[in-house]
Amino acid sequence: MTSRSRSIAKTHLPDGGPYRLIVGISGASGIVYGVRMLQVLRDAGVETHLVMSKSAEVTLAYETDLKVAAVKALAHTVYANTDMAAAISSGSFKTGGMIIAPCSIRTVSEIATGVTSSLLSRAADVVLKERRRLVLMVRESPLHTGHLRTLTQASEIGAIIAPPLPGFYAKPESIEDLVDHTVGRVLDLFDLDLGLVRRWGEPGGHFPAVKPRLPRRQG
């Protein structure tokens, strides 16, 4: 069975309902991660529920040539970030979890403290209280101590902190390769293998990694 067929097989929840994932997009840099996430999940038959912040729409214009409508068209269902009565604001609406890609420090702060001032943070809070999987692709660097404490607090209440850091052992040849590897590794956390990752020690990957040449010692 190929990785592709494994991924398509997981399109339903244990109760027989459609396999749903919530995709949140905040205003942090790196909006390509959220867009690519929506693309691959759509192609795999996963039902995606999208919520974008207004800042995300601004970032989209800065970092891509895409229109907001084109991104929203990738999702099964789209919610306004102000719609606190949306389906994803209730724990009774079953999902496989939520990915925020990218995730700003402000968004992490709201999640870590239980503040639900928008649907983005409310949906994340619901995922945590229902003991579902929440993955935060935090895009910020460098991090000061306050940031680190906030990330620790989010982790302590159940969030998975997954900064978009590519693996260079796969010898990426383009930005697309870097993005796909990172998106694929995040989807691994939901047991979704969409064939995006060139895995260490497996065919198509590199084993061992190329050892960098170190400068010769003088004297």
C-alpha cells in the first residue's frame, strides 16, 4: 500500500462521520504553510474547516499573489473570525483536531491563557478541552523569555508546538520542497501520510545524511 493510498483511507472519524480538520491561519509570516495545508488535505479527501484572521488576509497580499477568495475556495467550510456561533466553536462538533498554520505569538498567547476573543482562539480552546489534537506552527524568531513561557504554557495544556523548521537531510531543491516537508511532518501528527515527506532511512530519503566538512584545525 502506498503512502498516498494510506492517506485517502483515513477520511472518516471512528463513528463513520467525515474526517474533519480545522485549519486556522493567523497573521504571522509564512502563510504559504496554511495554503499548502489546505491544498493537500483537499486532494486527500479530508473535510477542512477554515478560519482566517483579518491579519492573515493582509499577510496573504504581502507574501503571495493569491486572492482571499482563492484560499477560501480550498476549504470545505469557511467561517468568519467573528462568528462565535460557528460549528467549530462547539465541542459537540466532532473533528480530528486543529492546525494553525502559521500561528502568531498573539494567537498562542490567547490559547495559553484561555482567552477566546475570536473564533480562531475559541476553536483552538474547544479542541483542547475536548482532548483533541491541536498543532501550532509558530512563526516567530528570535524568541524572548516571555514567548518561551507562553509556548510552555500552551504545551502544558495540551497543544503541540511545531515550528515550521525544514529537514535538510532530504536535500530540498526548492521552497516548495521545504514547505511540503514541513507540512507533511505536521500531518504525521494526525497519522496522515500524504507522500510529502522524504523520510530518513527510507527509499527516496537520505541515509545517512551528508556530513558537513569541518574546517581544518590550524597548527
